[in-house]
Amino acid sequence: MDNRIKNGLQCLEDEFGKDRVVQAVQAVKRFEVEIPSWVFGKFGGGRFGGYLPPGCARTIQEKLDDAAFVHKLTGATRSVAMHMLWDFSSDGETGSPETAEKVAFQCRDRNLSIGSVSPTYFLNGSHRGSLSATEQKTRMRFIEQALIAGQIADQFGNGLLTLWLPDGSLYPGQAALGRAFETSKKSLEEICSKLDRRITLLLEYKVFEPGTYSTVIPDWGTAYLLAKHLGENVGVLVDLGHHPHGTNIEQIVARLIREKMKCGFHFNARYAADDDHAVEPNPEMARIFYELVTGRVANNENPDKNWAYMIDQCSGREDRIQAVLHSVDSLQLSLAKAILVDQEVLRRLQDADEIILANRCLNDALILADVRPIVWLARVERNLPPDPVAAYCESGYRVKIEAERV
């Protein structure tokens, strides 16, 4: 491995310069991303089957054990995103700040922390809508849940509340589209009026599901309009799987950065719809990271200037721990590639209207560069295993939890 790192770094330095390679190594060292508690537990299993991976976590404590093992191998995942009714509730109906406080102590015992908190809106009672429901009793239930989640995020988390509405319709005529939007907006206004101003609320959008004809917040534009209306502590949450096929997501990122909008990212991958697969180090992901880096919302020495970065995945068939490690690895590779781009050369080519040369300049780093030696070195210098997936496979952890969690 030492020779592979040394020889690989030399090739990268010859092509991109030593300074840029050093910058990429430091960027990988700084990178942090939240991992979701739900990826380790019983949630998921596939939309059309009951399969669960052997050894999946049965309790929040076991979820945290798995998260701690992932952080031990990556050094980049101290923060764990939580869903209120999955992680802070005993009955699945109401959230408990007292339970959240216990979980916060359990996190600290494992060198972890509670990250973003999500109200759990897509369970019993939301089939006719949550914040858009015509029944006031239903709306108040979900408004109250958001406020409790905000209290937990403030007292025990990182002050970040993430919100996705499952509200929509299956057929034209089923719901009044304008009324559903206005009702949701008024519900959000009530939530924001009662949230502590220290809390940042990120609104997630989704093109469809469970509604197939309409969704109340279907796209980044709708989320942006609501965020602008609701105030400075409200922003937009981008999820890779929540767009129509062929959407230029990096362009959306560039727009939101230019508008100076508070934002967050749910990283995952998809092939058909919202598959929630593990992240792959593909050209799209590298292009997204290039916009994040050049927009100065990633790789800042002061992490408060970065967007909020989270993984949101939970597919049915893979080893979930292995899948999360694969995602972290893929994100770090994508970040390293983005750092290698020579922005000055690219700008000159763009200004000179050298279309193909500009494209090749970008692709030299984002597609053709083998940046694994950069990521390996960043880990080795932090006394981490160079390949966390291989380290997991060799650790015996999977055999251990499969035997314990029958």
C-alpha cells in the first residue's frame, strides 16, 4: 500500500501540481458527513419485500454501536441523523425529549453526537396529508411533532431540523392543489413562529411518492420559495433521488449557492426512482462536489460555512454497514477530484470559448484522475485504515453482530 500511495501521488503531482494534491489531502481530512440511524435498523427491507440484512440493529443502542464502528473506520461520521418516532419514541406515536437526552448520553459514550433531527411524518395518520391535511387535528399533530423535534435538535443535537412532507395526490381532482400548498405554508408559518431562532429548518422536496400525480413540495423551486417566505433560518434540503430523470443537479446546487440559501444535502444514489442506494464515485457526484467546492460551501476550515452534509440511504439487499462505508469512501473520492480541477485554466478556456478544451480540463480531474492515493494518504496520516470497507470485512464485526442479534 505504501508504494501504491507513493507512486500514485507522484503521478498526480506531475499532472496537477503538488500544491493541489496537498490541498486535496487536507480537504479529505476535514470532510465530515452525517450518517443516518435508520440505515442500521429494521427500516427499509425493500419496498416489495420483507428482507432485512442479518445482524441489523434492533434498538437505538445497537444502531449507535454500528455508527460508532463506522466512525472508528472513517473518522468522518461522528454525527448521527435521527428520526424522532424511530429513535426518540417508545410508542411510535409521540416523541420524548427525555428519551432523546438518554440517547445523547449514549452517543457521547461512543464518541458520537446527535446530528439533524427529522419529524417522522410518513407513518400512521398521514395518508390524507400532514401539514396540508384539511383536518385541523391532523395538522396540529404534525405541527406539534415538528416543534418537539426542534426542541430535541436544539438541546441535544446540532440545531438542525430536516422536514419532508409526504403530502400529495394520486389522481387529478383528488386534492385542491392550491389549497394544499397554502395550507402547508400556513402550517410551516406556525412551526417557524414557535421554533427557537437558533434552529435551522431545511425543507426537503421530492418529485413524487407516495403521491404519483402531485406533491406539495415537488421541486427545489417550491422549497426555495417557501424558505424565502419563512425566514433566514429556513433553507433547502437537496436529495439526489428526489428529481426527475436527467435533472442537472449540479446546476441546482450552483443556483442555490448564488442565492446564498442555507442548504443541506442528502447523499445517495438511484437508478429508477428514490432507491436510496449507496453513493458511487461517478461523474455526476464529482461535478456536484466541484460546484460545492467552487461555491465555497464545502472544504472550509470553519465548518459553519459549509452546507449540512448527510447520507440518506437504506436499500434492501446489501450489508448496510458496508454500504455506508462505501458511501463515505465515494464522497471523499469525489471531493478529492473536485479539488484537483485547475479553476484558473478552466476559466481562461471558458472565456476563450474553447468548448471542448474546457470540457477536457474538467474531465481530466473529475473523471480520469485516480485519486485513491490522495484519500488513502489522508486516512493513513490520521491513523485510519486506508480502505475502510476492506477493514470492515477483515474485522469480524459482521460475524459478531449476526451471532448476537439473532
